[in-house]
Amino acid sequence: MERSKLDDVLESIFEDQGPQGLVESLSFLFGAFAVTKNGIVLGANQVFCDLLDYKLDELLDKSAITMVAEDQQDFLRNIFNSNSHQSYELALKSKNGELKHTRVSPKSFTVRGEVYRLAEFVDFTETFHAQRELQESEQRFKAIFKHAAIGFVRASIKGEWQELNQKICDLLGYSEAELRQLSFAQVTHPDDHTLDAELINELRAGSRKTYSIEKR
């Protein structure tokens, strides 16, 4: 692989200042460490230490494999073995066992014939948990929606079906596939169209947020 200017810079800093000097000199990085080809920690910046609640001397000579969630350790071994430069997500274990979800941007470089790896870690743990809670909430809603004893429909403002449960199908006597071929207006009695349309137009205009009616 052809060397880049970045390879030259990393090698020069590594030789002049060592692996710890390397990560400390790259102040624009978030959490960062330098490791051997097989993942033995040689240097780490303060942000990385704070992320996992370790002191620097506790991290030095530690295997990076032992600092990730058990179900991702083989994945990280493959990353090291393949010398991949692709970004990836990794769950790191803090000193107290708490998982920190990070996005990792790796870079390998060679010094005197030895391969080393530099990696930047961006913590997105709060976002990860928020997304997980949202997914769980959506799953609970879908379960309630699907198995409710009353008819539930989620439709667009244009009256197009988006989701419907079995109870509404039973109520109207259609299969789900048949009902999806029809619009909301097509299963509404003609005499109720005008009132329905007026209320929907008010929703579109923003003059009301909800409405409740009896209809055929």
C-alpha cells in the first residue's frame, strides 16, 4: 500500500515522542489510543482515560480486546487481524463494567517495520440508549396496536392507510390486503364525507390538532 503524508507524520511523531506523545500531540482527536498490531495499549489520551474511568498507567500494556463487550471481542480480533481502516461501532467496558458505545475511526502505520494502530473513539452512549428506548417504546406500541380489542388505524392526512389492526379488518369485513387497496373515504358512508373532509382540512391547516366524530 502506498504511504501517505499522514503515515510519514505519524511515524515521525512516534519516533520522536513515543506512542504516548503521539496521542497527546493530536489534540483535535476525541478519545484516542495507540496500540500494537495485536491491540496492546501503548498510549492513551486523557479523554479516553476519562471515558473508561482508568488512569493511564492502568491502561498501558493492557489488551484492547479485554476492554470491549464479550460479544464483540471476536469482532475486534478480526479488525486487528485484517488491519481494516473502516470505521465501526464498538461497546467498550469502563473500569466499573459500564458499557460505553463508541464510533471508532482507526488508522494503522508502520515504524521500523512494526505495525501500530491509532484509533479515535467518539462516545455516543446517550444517543444509543435514547434510540434503544425509542425502539422498545415502538415495539410496545405495535404490540398493543396489533392485539387491541378495538379497531385501530393509522392513516396519512390524505386518508391513505399506513397501519391497521386485525380488529378493524374484522369490523369492516375485509382482509388487510383488501383494505389496503381502498382509501379511508371509500369505506366512509357518502353522507359522512363532507363533515370528515372539513375536519381533515382543519387538521391540514393547523387550526385543530385532533377531532372525534361518529361516522358510518
